[in-house]
Amino acid sequence: MRRIVARSNPHYQALKKLCESGRGRRKSGRVLLDGMHLIETYGCHYGIPEEILVSDSGAGRPEIARYLERGRSAQTVTLLSDALFGELATVDTPSGIMAIVPLPVAARKLDHAADTVLLDGVQDPGNVGSILRSAAAAGFRQILLSIDCAQAWSPKTLRAAMGAHFQLDIHEDSDLPEFLAAYRGQSVATTLAASVSLYSVSLQGSLAWVFGSEGLGIRPAVLAATDQQLHIPMPGATESLNVAAAAAICLFETLRYRRVEVSR
């Protein structure tokens, strides 16, 4: 186990860039995972991390100590003071353990017949992470993000998705209209202006669900490339839904509809 005690340490400065900069993550090809849950979920899918970072106080926590005692918890283990670790942490109460792993790439090439979730300009990392979590839970594996979406592998998005990333094929900086033009299933967008209800259409066959920016919605060029536009009925006085909530409703309505159809 090596120890870093100075902020000026070159390796520590590189770790800071991973936390703070999408460019730093892309340039290094590395991602920082914060907390035991993410680290263990990563391990289930990809194996041991390249490096484990542990704070002084974190090293004494039973869960972390057990993980380190297993041996081969990582290629390298680095011990940091609580102060240095806290500067890397993405939450107010640091987890005590982080991991450095290679930036995962989509295991499969784009499939123009697979169930897909497309995010157009969703800029809040929490919303992106929540949608990824719902997609994984509902069985939608292929995810496309437009170039102006929040970064899929940022610490905040990773925290919100709770390990869902490692069950998905995530394609960032995607050309959504190009994908939709070649899609061999039905592409569907949610929009407040649509006259057709989510609950009145068939959701059988391959589906590409499109969800848009929190403030601006789906761009006209992307909306025009979809086959159908739907609205989510809202009998209450609320004008709209959070995009993550809307996505969860649509994805799980797809799952419910298909199961009902199979049981008939």
C-alpha cells in the first residue's frame, strides 16, 4: 500500500482531473468510482479495479477492511489522508473508498433493431443517471446520448445510476436523427403537445424511446425523425414531469404492456 500526503503529488493531481474534468477522463481513459456499491458492482462485471483509494478513516471501517483483506482487491492500493480524500469525494460525507478503472466502452456495436433509450440534451447528471438506472431495470440495454447531454461517466451520473452503467451499452456523442432514420423498430417520443396517450398504443416489437432536455424538450430535428409522439396523461394540475420520472413511466409501461400481451 502506498501513501500520498501532499496535494502537489503528480498522481494526486491526476486523480483530481478524473474527478473534475470530462476531458481528463477521456484523455486518460479512466473513470473514478466512489463507494463500495459501485466498486463491487464493477467487480461483478469487469473484475478487479486498477487502483483502490482509501482514506485514513475509511481503512478502519469493517466493510472496507474486509474488502481489502480479500487480496487482489486491486492492482494498487493508495492510502490518502482524510483531507486529501475529501477533496476527491463527490458527496458531503465521503465514502472512504474509491476505485480507478478503465473507461468502459459499449460491448456491442449499435443495433438498429434493439430496444433503445435515446437522450437528447438531458443536461442534469442526476436525471441521466436515474434514467440509466430505470433503463437497466426495465431491460433496455442500449443507450444513446446526444453530444450535449451530461457526461455518462461523471461522478454525479455514476452515483445516481447506482451501478446500472455496467449493465448497459452506452454510446455517447451520438447522432440521434441518423440512428432513428436507420432504426428498424418503432421510435417514440414523449411530448406535451402530442394528442395520443401513452396508454392507447401498442408497445410490442422493438422500441426506441426518446427523451429530451429538461427545459427545451426534444429538438425539432430529433422529434421529426421519430415515428410517433405520445403524451403521459396527467389528470392533476401539474404541467409537466421531471424527465427521469417520465422515462421511468414509459419504460415500465412498456414492460407491463408486453407482459400483459404475453399472458393473453
